[in-house]
Amino acid sequence: MGDVKSKDKLKPMKEYTPVKDFQFLDPLEEDSNNGLCLNGIYVPEEVLENILIHIPPKHLLYLTLVCKKWNNIIKSDSFWKNVFNMHQPNKTQLLPWYIYYSYLNTNNFENLLKNGNGQEKFKHWKIVKNYGDQFVIEKKPQGSDPLPANVPEFYGHESCFATSFYECNKIQEIPLKDKRLIRYIITKFHVPIYASEWTAGRFDCGCEYHLKFTGFGETNNDLAKEHVDLGMHDITEEDNFDASEEGRSPHFEKAEKVTVRQWEGNKWEKVEIIISENYPADLAMLVFEHQGRDTQFWKGHYGSKMAGGVVKFLIEGIEPRN
């Protein structure tokens, strides 16, 4: 039931599998005492549950094969809520068990954006515009403050992307086609989606920063299928990313802009986008796009800097449904 791990090279897309017919089995009919006698000793169901919640979550579904009683206990919403509360300090409302399972055993609710600080150079990114003196990766920010300390989305890295005197724009595509469980969850519950990134300018030059977050359906899930992601990739101006091209009408699209005036740009700030409205059920691709440049046309890399990008589904935004 776990998700397929992504590879560095994009494999050909499989046929999109709708999730509308995806269902979980109802509780099984059981002998009331079967599964509660261990070595001839009767163990109350509440005690058995308390034992089972201490087993690592990744192993729990295997234990549903022991008997019908264990299957029904382990595949109950209340059981997985207790498991979740053991591993997470933030309590949630009672949700279907498979949401807790997905949170604890897959990367579905983790940061889906890769290489947010350029620690792997331009791997996983597609460069759309690379004008001026082009994108560069700074091991430590030049002309601005260091990255803020103890920020989880930096994953301990100190590097960032820096832009130049004309537009520098790149995107990262996050396919959901092989993530059947999260597609089922977001189809049923319209889970809020969160995108964010940190940006800064230099102390001596004005700049602009843009963040755009877009979602596409199953018919638009491969925006650049002819471009295999092998690292840094330059696309001509005629190939400029435009969601409206070729009928690529997005399910949602939100953008934020930050303008920094000269002498005011050395501090880092976080730009955030939340998609909370109901989006169509066939969401199959997320696209994270950022762009930067300086506003004074200075040769070099005096444009906006960016680091610590995040794209994730928010479990705390899921509302229980009957």
C-alpha cells in the first residue's frame, strides 16, 4: 500500500488509474473470542489494543493476517488514532484509519519538493528561463544574512539559489499518478495543500521574487514529457512555461510576489501559499515555480535568492466526514 519511491530519472508515465472505485473492506465477521486467547490465557480486547499500538506502524498491517479479530482491531479508526497520538504531539480529530496509516508509513504528508537548497545542484528542477548571468548556487548567501537557524525545511543546509539581472525561472513537477492512496484521500477529503519558500535580496540591490503553485488534472500531468530530468536543463524562450498552452488549464493556480527595494533586502522572509478550496478530484500533478531577478540591471548575481521550498498535504486541515 506504500508509495512507489521516485527515481532520479523519470520513467515513462503509467496509465492514470482513477480512484473513484477504490474501496476499503468492511469489518470481517468474527468469533468473539478468537484472537483474544494467547497461550491459553484470555486477554481483554482493550489490553490487546494497548499492546498492538506499541508495535512499529510499518509492521501493523501484516498482523491483520493473524485472525479476523486482529484485522478488525488494527483496521479501526480509533486504534490508528491512538497509534498516531503516540508518535505525534499534535492531536487530531477522529479520521479514517488509512489517513493515519498514510501519514506514518509513507511520504504522502512530508515535504514532496526535492533539493530545495540546491545541495544537489539543479537535480529535480527544470530551468525555464536562465537569463542574465543565469542561476547560480551559493554555498552560503552572498550579500544577505545567513539562512535562519533551526528551520526544518533547510534540512541543515546553508546554500541557496541566486538569480541575475534578467529573469531566472525554474519549476519542479510533483507527479501524483503513482500515489494511489493519497489521491484517494485528497479526492474524498479535499486535503489543503501547502507551498512555501524562503527568499531574500542583497543589502545593496533591489530585486523581485515570484512564487507560483499550480495543480493539473490527469490529462495535463506531464508538462515537459520530452525533457528527462537529468539535472540542469535549459529551455529556449519559445518553450517558456505557460500553463495555458496546449489546453493545459490548471485545476488551481496561486501566486505571490515580493519586491525588495535597494538597501532593504538582506533579511530572509517566508512566502506561503495554501490551497484550501475544493479542487477537482482528478488532481495528478503539482507544479512549484519560482522566479527572480534584480531591479537595477547589475551584472552578476544581485537578484533575489531562494531556499527551503516546501510542498505538502496538511493532515491537520482534514475534516471528518460521515
